[in-house]
Amino acid sequence: MYKEKITRGSRPLILVTNDDGINARGIKTLAEFLMPLGDVVVVAPDGARSGQSAAITVKEPLRMAMVENREGYKALKTTGTPVDCVKLALNVLFADRPDLVVSGINHGSNSGVSVMYSGTMGAVFEGVVNGIPSIGFSLCSFDADADFSICSEVVETLCSRALKNGMPEGMGLNVNIPSTKHLAGMKVCRAARGRWTAEYDSRIDPMGRPYYWLTGYFDNAEPDAPDTDEYVMAHNYASVVPVTPDRSLSEIDPRVVEWMAL
């Protein structure tokens, strides 16, 4: 039970989470990038929760423990999902709403259709639902010791602008940064259309029993479209894709009405 809730001081209050777990290098680097911009509170899973999307914990108790507590920086771990982390922070920890929710830096890309499965982006959508400017960052490298320094300017630029100007209601940002030594800049774009193929590798365990390991390849349906995140990253730009948790079509397609005979 947290009796002394976290309040906003003289600086902006920033909530940080991820889906790779509180000990991941990406989230530690992200917190370092954000500390000059405000007071940082990290609430992250106690272990990896990749692929959790918007999952929440409903059949088990959630536990939360302080990991670090110093001036301008607090870090807590939970037994829940990334969305649980945001919910716990808003409902249990904070007396004041945070000025910004930042998720990441994810180890690996969340471009294209991957945004549907991403725990990193699930946390972003939860922030957006609660009316808080929210941004997810991913580095396109699965290396546990990846060099995240290439992300610093992108993180600091977008987060400082979000703190200063806010963000349009109902919108978050999905930011993917290529693993390169020389970043050309960043571009606003859309998610590439495509799907994952050959998603499971069939294997045999030492007891001779078959099992399946999630793998797969992203099949980009429009590799030459210059306004997509995949194209932008292939040309060494960070992709900035505006996203929304509302998945309904902005305009009702007349074919739907015709199909339903309404």
C-alpha cells in the first residue's frame, strides 16, 4: 500500500514503462535520456512481457515493489503487464496525472503490423486512453547489449515537444529507430502494410516430443512505398507513426452497408 502518493513538483512528471522488463538496457537508457526533462517514475514489469499487446492481469494479484528511490527518479517493478504498469501508476501511485507516458526503448522493431502485438505500444495506447501524451520508442536491434545512444536525439526532441505543446487528443506516437551509426533524421509516416509469415518453427525436444517456437518474417506488401515506416527506416530515418487506440474506420465504407443489407 502506497500511502504517500507521487505528486508533481516544479518539473514535469514523466511515467516510463516497457515490455522487456525493468532490468532491460533500453528502459534504463530511456530514463537517463528523460531525466533532464522532468521527474522520472519508472513502473515496469519484473521480467520480459514482450508480445503482451494490451493484456491486463485479471485472475492473479498484482504486486509492486520499489527498486530505487532518489531525488527526481523512482523505479518500481510489478508482476503485471505493461498496461498493468500504467494502470497501477495512474490509480495507485500518482496523486497527480503524469505529463507524459513514455514506453521503451524496446529491443526490436515495432513497425508495420507489429504494433498490434506490442506490449510497448499497449502501454502507449493505455496512456492515450487516459488523455496523456504518450510515445513508444523501439530500436531495431534484438541485441541485449545494443547501443541505444543513436536514440538520444529522437527521444529528447519528441518528448520535449510533447511536454511543451501537448499532443492531439486520442493520438500517440509509435517511433522506430534503425540500428545504424549515422541517423539521417526522422520522418512522419504510416505503418507499412504486410503480415508475418512462417511464424512457427517446428522442433523436437530431448524426449522426442514436438513443440513450436515463435519466429517468422515480416512480408512487406509495399516495399517501394516511400511513405511507410519500413521504407523510411531502410533509408536510415527514424519513423514516427501517429497511432490511435480507436480501431474503427474514420469513415464508414459504403461496401459495409451494402454487405449487411442495411
